[in-house]
Amino acid sequence: QVIKMPPSWVYAFGFTTLPCVGGAIAGLITRNEISHWYATLKKPSWCPSNEIFGPVWTGLYIGMGYGSYLVWQDLGGFNKSALVPLGLYGTQLILNWLWTPIFFGQHKIGAALIEIICLYGTAAATTVSWYSINKTAFYLMLPYMSWLTLASVLNYVIWRDNRDKQE
């Protein structure tokens, strides 16, 4: 008996929506803290408005998710050659999801800064590893890297300027 594989769009949909699932869960944590704890923090004038974060993250998650699908497809699925590029991707995705509970859930601004630095390095390694596999996937990671740069600097400035509200 031959096992029929799902059509490729099923895989594309799964890979593309996976990051959004973790993002949605993180959004539940964030939603309650925006108007309470986060509102009390000193933030720089260039901090994006609260309304922008949800749509931006959704777009970034969709882009990176589809990029992971392209890499998975080009490497022929989960196999030895996919270990590093998809392993890095999975690691950075988990680190991405963990930042919100640390920053917003536990109010640990300094710990979140350390965590986002680890996330940034892993996301950069993911991006670099995808370059030789699929250029579109690589380019889909560039907006994410730009936003992570902003988020990392913002995390640092909030940490620096809110020492009186530290852990």
C-alpha cells in the first residue's frame, strides 16, 4: 500500500502559520501588560506605537515561516542536510517566542535583553545559512533581522532607562 503525501500547499501552510501560533500565544501575554506595566516604562521617542507591533510581527512571522518552508522543500525535507539551517531556525523561533514571557510576563527587562541578544545571533546565523540554499528565503529573513535590530536596541534603552523598575 502506498502512502499518499499531502499536497505541497499543506506543508507551505503549516510552515507559514507555525510562527504565528507562538506569536498569538505571546500576544495574549502582551495584551494585558501593554496598558499596565509597559505603560509605566520610560521609552524613547522613536519607540513604535503599540498598535504597530501586532501587524508587523504577523508579517514577519509569515515571511520567516514561508522562508523555512522554501528551505525545507529545497533540502528535500527533514534530513541530515537540513539539520543546521532548520535547526538554527527552530532554535531562533523558540527564542523568539520566549522573549515575550520574559519581558512582558516576568517584567525581567535585563534578562530579556540577554535573551534577545541570543535570539539575534541565532536569527543571523539562520539567515546566513539560508543564503546558499534559497535566496528568496534569505531575503524573507532580512525584514525580520531589521526589526530584531530595532527591538534589541529598544530593549536595551528600556533596560537602561528603567533601572528603578528592574526585576
